[in-house]
Amino acid sequence: MRRLPGKEQRLALIDGLTPVWRETLHRDWPVFLHPAQRPPERPPEVMPGGDWRTWLFLGGRGAGKTRTGAEWLTGIIHEDPHYLADSAGRIALIGETFQDVRQVMIEGESGLLAVQRKDRKPQWLPSRRLLQWPNGAIAQVFSANDPDGLRGNQFGLAWSDEISKWPYLEATWNMLQFCLRLGAAPRQLVTTTPRPLRLLKKLVADPHTAVTRATTFENEAHLAQGFLSFITGEYGGTRLGRQEIDGEIIEQVEGALWRLDAIDALRVSNAPAMQRIVVAVDPPASSAGTADACGIVAVGKAADGICYVLADNTLHGAQPEEWSAAVSRLYRRLDADCVVAEVNQGGEMVRSVLMLGDPGLPVRMVRASRGKWLRAEPVAMLYAQGRVRHAGAFRELEDQMCDFTADGLAGGRSPDRLDALVWALHELALKNRGEPKIRAT
């Protein structure tokens, strides 16, 4: 049997091609896909008792999920014999928001428009939220923020992207299942970095789901080496790294103050009018490139006393002038009442940095005299009492919340986003109760 050249030999051969041939080869998807990106077949060991309805692609960041989805749909639309599906002419594209579908699934570097041959490129009609192919196939765009938007439609195919971020996951998913009723055997692809969600675990256990998994490193040929080195050094071996790099479903951390299902139960798509809004800042300990992130979280309080998390604009590796400008922009955009800033690390310098670019910024400095766990406990109680809602999905913040134990975050990481949340909710809901012990200046 003839041996195929190894990876390094193949790359050397590709480097020797002319630019035109390299581009042609790049568009030949079967040449470049890695095993997890290959569409599932129908073997009994994968699909005991029948065919698959759902292809669940669980992958780390940058694992090639978007390209997989775009190529899968393209192959089916153009009747590639390698793809076991029938579009029936109508397709659903669902993301967290309309903007996510447009920027990632359609117009993105690996999206549907990028992978098409010129003679087969669909017409994109943003105002109608439609993609129309020359052969008559039509894809409609939907947002997980509006589950009822799917009502009354019917499809033969669906591609759902990053369902772990969907604010109304169960409602949107259930509505989609009623719409998959065209063609001989409707199918759907789910591409997502996993989280420990009930629906996701239910899909993994479903005998009509074909599951493939991919780590970030399986797609390393298409990723910057600096990115791979950074995420390995920063998150390798941590709970977040196992989830975001290895694509594992990481169960609830024992002893964590929050649970994701409890946060989901309190999630809303829009917040009511706010009586008061604060922007809280947890500044990094230094301005070096390796410094912790600057936690920037906005929370408002409605007339009924319920608090709403409105924004998480946390910045990584930002210089003081950058994070102070971000605080000012968020303060002005939300028409907030004040900025609450922790000064344990920087003292008066924090106030000076914040006011340097925006002298009119009302800054209230707070200094903690107890540890992070003791400061976070009464805030977790607010959630348990149903006094806090999340107006949207804040994935990185919620991951920190669900990973935070008495020992801090896994890997010794700084809970920058969580700290900012704690300061904001203390200002709005706990300040007059004296919990936790915080001195304001």
C-alpha cells in the first residue's frame, strides 16, 4: 500500500505551489478538514437503532466549527454525494443574535459567503435576513433572543451556532424542532463550545445525535502560533481551559457559589427602566502586558428593587488609559449615576487614572477589608433570593461565577469580572446592610 506523505511533507508541497494553485487547494475542503470536521455517516456503533438527526460538534475556541457548518450546508445545497442530507430548499440559521449570524455564520472569514465558488455564491439580503442561492435554496436568519420568530416556518436543514450562549436555549431549541419537517429526513448541525447545560447533555445522550469533538489544537494549521502559546500558558490545565480549549463539558464545580442553571432561570432579554445604574471597576494590579484583566461591569436597579446586570466590558492586557476610557464610554452610554472603583491595589492613582480622560466622572472609591469569598457570599445570596437578573448572556462573567469557590478560581486566576460584579451589587443592594465589610472613600 502506498504511504501518504506526512503532515510536514504535505505542508512543504503546498508551500511550493503557485498562489493560484494554493488558493484553489484551500477551497478544496476535503483536503484540509480534520477528522472531527468530517460529516458523520450512519454506522450502528455511532447510531444504534437508526439514523442521526442531529450532528453535535463540540469544539474548543478556533477548532474550525464555523468552517465546518458553512461547508456542510454548502455541500448539501449543491448535492455533494458526501453529505447525507436533503435541504428541501429551506434552511434555518440560528445564533445568539441576528448580528452574530451575520458577522460569523454568513459574512465571517469562514462563513457561508467565504466558502462559496463564485458561480454558486448566494445573494445576501440583510434587510430580509435571507440568503438565496442560484439553484433556489433559501436560508433564513433567526435570533435565539426571539424564539417565537421561528413559529410558522418550516425547514429541511438547520445550523445552530454556539447554543451554549443562547439566552432562551430551551425555548428556541424546542421551537426549532417543530420547524424541521421538510424533506425525507430533516437534519441539523449544532456547533458550539460546550457548557454544562441540561439540553447539551441531553443531546449527547440522545441516540439520534452524532457527536464529534475537537480541541483547539486540531485546527492549529489555521491559527496563529502566538495565540496557541498564549492560551496554553494562560489557561492550560484549568477548568476554563478544558472547556474553551479542549471542548469538554465541565460539570458544576463542587463548592462554587453559583450554578449556571440558576443564573439561566433568572435571565431576561431586556431590562426595565432603571432608577440607578453603577459601573464597577476592578483595576489590574499593574500595567504590564501580563497584568490581570480590568473588570468592568455595569449593574442597574429597577423600581421594584430588582438588580439587572447590564454589561460586562472587561478588558485584557489594557493600559491604564485604555481601561479608563472604556469605563468612561460605558458610563456615558448607560447614563450611569457613578463609577465604583476598588483601590486596594492602586489607591488614589485609580481615581486619577479614571478622571484623567473624563474629569467629570463621579468616582466612588471602595477598599475591602475582607477576602473575596466573604465579599461574594452576600452577593450570591441576592441571586438565591431572586433579586438579581442577567439582561442577556455574559459568558465569561458567568463562567467565573460558576467556578468561584473558597479557594478562588481554578489555576489561581484573578476573578476580575466577578470582583467588579460584587462591587456593583454591594453599591446597589448591600451598602446599607454593612455586608461585606468595605470602607468607602
